[in-house]
Amino acid sequence: MARERITIGGCPKCGSNLLTCQQNHFKNDELEIFSWEHKCPDCGFRQTEAFRSDDEDEEFDPAAAASCPFCGRTADTKD
């Protein structure tokens, strides 16, 4: 699983410069998962979103899933 966390700053709740964006990418056979998390260590603000290729309710678009739904950065998909 590829994981990458970067500090992006600008917490929408408290304005902290320590807000992080973390992406996780998992690919195994036919299953692919992208997950995203924005988290602030100062106030506890947290947003998460995940995209799964086996989700029957949502069509999986790898290009869209590889982009953070909160800040728009592109995933590092090297496994």
C-alpha cells in the first residue's frame, strides 16, 4: 500500500498551518482503493473519503479517485 502525507496548512476550523493531507492507495488483483484524509493536530478537524473499485453503488473512476476531493492534489500511485 502506498501512503503519502503532506502538510498543506489552512485548517478550515482553526486556521492552523499544520493541516495534513494523507492519501492511501491499495491495489491487489481486481480490487483498488484510494482513501483520503485531511486532519488537523491542533483542533482535531478531520475529513475522510474513500473510493473502492468493488463499490456497487458508485462507479469507480481511477483518474477521479486519484485526486483528493478536498484539496485536489494527485495521488502517488507507486506501489
